[in-house]
Amino acid sequence: FRSDWLNRLGIKASEAALVTVPDNQMQPTLNAGDVVMIDKRHTDVSVSRGVYACRLGGNLTVARIAYHLKKKTYLVERDNYDVATEFHDQEKPGAFEVLGKVVWVSKVWTGDRR
């Protein structure tokens, strides 16, 4: 990406990463193969609920994440109603890691084929 475009987003190239959505758990918002840009500076979900890339038990996923301060757990929700909401304990090291907040999306076009 051009640095002037990233600057308009308030992101330096070293703070951004591209992640390929690995599955359809965020469908219909995101599909497997879509590419998202994450801002690696934004990993504190207690500050801002949103869509994040994260590792769950070593597996990459993209999900809506919020932090429940009193219970000290992460709420992980997907847009696909067939996927259950998950709760992850902050106390288990390595079990859950927020990689960054999604700030841009590139969709795989599956539209009309004539």
C-alpha cells in the first residue's frame, strides 16, 4: 500500500498487517479468502469493541471481540449464526491473543457470472 494512503488512515506500514480470512465464521460480513488489514497497535479490546484478528489456541480467526471487565473474559462473536459465541479467560497465557483491529477489507468477488 502507498504510504500516503496509510497516512490518511493514521497507520504506518510497520503498524499494519494483511490477514487472509481463514473461514466463513464471519459470513455474511467476511468470507473465507477475503483480506483484511489490521492495525497492530490496537489490541486492547477493553478500549474499543470491534472486529479483530486473533489467535485462539494457535489458530488464526477474525471475529467481533469485546472484553468483560468484571469477569475478565473475552467475548468472541461471529456474524455467522451457526457459530457459537465463545468466552476466553484472560488468565490462560497463549490461549488467546489479539493481533490487531480490522481497519480495511478487500472482498473476494463472487457476483454475477454470465
